Amino acid sequence: MQRICFVLQVKKERLNEYKERHRAVWPEMKNALRETGWHNYSLFLRPDGLLVGYLETEDFEGARAQMAGLEVNRRWQCEMAEFFVQAEGLLPDQAMKPLEELFHL
């Protein structure tokens, strides 16, 4: 099992709305994540907008590719893109770059 951690930057002026959106993640999006191998997926948000994501999966690139092929994910990513500081035209799931794991107990 791979443990994946990544960071993204949420626009500070959009923090409250971003939190609200994640209190009501679409059921079909949650199901898609589970079905494509995203386990123990969590998001943590710092007051300055630093978003830390964590998940466990057998194959991160495979799980990400499966999600990328789903219509529900395309809709979700397009709606969420406006919340992030990132390169123009890049969707949030494309900007997820796993951090190097240095230690695990």
C-alpha cells in the first residue's frame, strides 16, 4: 500500500466556501474515489490556505488515471479549480504531486 501526501494552495479569500463545498461532497464523487482505490483519503487546511492531502492506495498513478477518466471527476475538478492558486489550465487533481516520504513509524 502506498501512502501519498500532497500539498496545494487554496486562495485565502475562498477558504470558507472551499470548506463548505467539502462538507457536502457529492455522493457519486465519494463512491468514485472509493471504487478507484482511494483509501483513508483526508484533506487538512491551514488558515493561510495550505491544503495537505493524504491517502492510501495500491497504485497512485493508476488510481489517479481511473479517476481522470470519470465524468463526475471532471465536473468536480472543473468546479474546484477556481479555488486554487495554480498554473492556468491545470486542474487540481493534475497538480497533486506526491511528497517524498522520509519517515513512517
